[in-house]
Amino acid sequence: MRVTRPRAASPWILIVSVWLTLGVTFGLMFSFSVFLVPLLEEFRWSRGLAAGAFSLSAVMQGLLSPAIGTLCDRFGPRRLILWGAVILGVSSLLASRITDVWHLYLVTGVLGAVAISALGWVPSAALITQWFAQKQATMLGLALSGMGVGVLTIGPLAQALISAYGWRSAYLMLGAGTLALLVPLVWFGVHEAPRTAPSPAPRGAAPATSGGVRVRVALRTRAFWALFFAYMCTPLAVFTIVTHQVAFAVDQGFPRLFVAGIFGLTGFMSIVGRVVFGAAADRIGRAWSATISYACTAVGTLALLSVEIWTHPAGLYLYALLFGLGFGARGPIITAIAATLFPGRRFGAIYGYMSVGNGVGGALGPWFAGFLFDVTGSYRVPFLIATLFCVAGSVCFWLAEPKPPRE
């Protein structure tokens, strides 16, 4: 089959397609916190055990990232994204048949993780960095803001479907809708950039060969490990909260549909945050942009905790505004730094190895919060620990920031 050169408008068609694809993907992923409540009510599992399925998903995503990156470099991201769309829809359909906890682990922790890995950060980053050599943080923030749209819409939609038809029918309808929307969208809207000669590596980047920076060379740099640990600290600060936010707020006496709306507002603010902090990274510096976004995350978490003392919606609204602004803002910045430091045709593999950190942090955070709740009966300790990872993640960005060339 002959490959034709994409039209001039293809980069912007790609941005819209990736935006919508990530919206559906991560909207379904983070709607786990909405489904968690009816699952706990029906099956009487412990919160640590149920949240472990989300942790397994994060582990699988991290472990799969190097392989996904290598496959992107070899076969192109488009094929992976297309297969990921199919698997994501099928996994949601199968979730409607859960009757035991191992079913939850298989569908959410394994199949869902495979789908999200094939649809998510690594292939999307490889595509965007192919098409846009300049202002990568801005373009990544724009494309990845679709994740916030998914959280904004699919979380409340899932809760409305659960309230009207039950959680099984909700999973069934979401899975069918995913297949009907994503498969044709990816088929027609996602295309890879035409091959061009590699550009020289910028100052501050690791030494490169004619094919770009090699994986072994990248793994020996301080910047790689700083970004690796930034990726690990971020979900420890975020997933710890997101996985349990609905259960926490319901425990405080807030209505479920209202809490799902707060979850949606968090998603809306994350749209703003990804675009704003992505653009800020190209203007004021990536470390400064990441640090400010972490501050929003930490203060938002403290606002959520405040409803334990003062049970008023104001704390939830402040949480949604501030936590939402920081939610997902670091991903585009990490990707832009990595693309600057490690350019070339092995970027997918390097970025995949870096994303293992994200999987480790995403695995530990939800499970740890659920475990501590089962032991103490409160989310206070894990939520406070999560704010400390905001500080640690910020330090990692300053260690990874490429130094500007001297005059």
C-alpha cells in the first residue's frame, strides 16, 4: 500500500483527533472512582483491595511503556492507537460482567492498562513531537487538554448512567460508545508526520548519533532520572487523591451526583491548566511552570481535606479549581523537556522507559491511600503525604531543566 504525504491541514486534524481520543481514554480511566462506590456497595470489598485494581493498571502501564515506545519507533504510533481504541471499548464491555474481584483486576488492571498504554502518553507524545518542532510544550498542552474534557464529561455521564440504569448497564453503554466513536476517529484523523532529516540536538541535550540519542546514552544522564522521578512523584501526588475523591466526599455526606459534578469541574479546570501551564513553560521556563502547577495541586488537596473540619461545598469547589488547574499539567512539560534533551528516532523508547516512573507512582498512590484508610478509617494521612510529593516533584524539574547556552 502506497503511503501518501499528508495534507497541510493534517497537523491540526491530528491535534483534534488526539484531543478527542485522550478525552475518551482518560475519562474512562478516571471514572473508576465513580464506579468504585457502587462496586464497594454491591460486593463489600475493602477499599484497599478494590483500589488495588487501579494500582495494577498503573503498574501495567509503567511496565508496558518501554515496549510501547519501542513499537512506536518501529511501526509508528498510529497502529498502536488504533488497536488501543478497540481494546478500550472491549474492556469496558467486559467490565459490565464483573462478578468477582479478580474480574475487576483483569478488566481494569490488565486489559484497561494495555488499552491506555496504546492510546495514551507515549504514542501521543511521539505523534505531537513528530509534527511540531517548536513550542512543543504549548502544542502538547493543547492536545493533552482533551484528557480534562474526558474527566469533565465522562465522570458525570457515568454517574448519571449508574443512577438511571445501574453500573453494569453504564459500563455496557460506555464501551459501545467508545468503539463507535474512537475507531473511525483514529482511522481517519490520526496520521504520522512525513519523515525528514533529523535536526541537530540542542544545547543541553545528551550526545547523539546520526539516528538521534541512543537509549543507553539517555539512561546515563542525570536529566533522564530527574524526569523519571518527576513522573513518579506526580501520580503519587495526584492519583492518591483522584482515585478516592468520590468515596471521600460521599463519606462526608455530600450527594453522589453533586460529587460527580465536582469531579467534572476538576476535569474542566485541567483543560485550562494543561493549556496555560504548557504555554507558560515555553515563556517563563518549564521548571517554574511545573512548580506553580504543583503548588495548585498541594493547596487543592488541603482544601479537599478541609471538608472534614467544615462540611461545606466551598472546600470542594476550591479543591476542584486549584487541584484541577494542576491536574495533568506536568505531563506536557515533562514530554517537552524529554523531546529537547533526547531527540531522534529513539525518542519513543526513551520516553517509554521514562514513563515507567509514572507507572510506579500510579500504582503505589491509590493502593497506599486505600490501605491506610482500611487501617485508620481516614484519608487524612495519605492525602497529607501526597502534598509532600508535590515538593519532591518540583525539585526534580529543576534538576532536569536544560541549561541555556552561554553567550
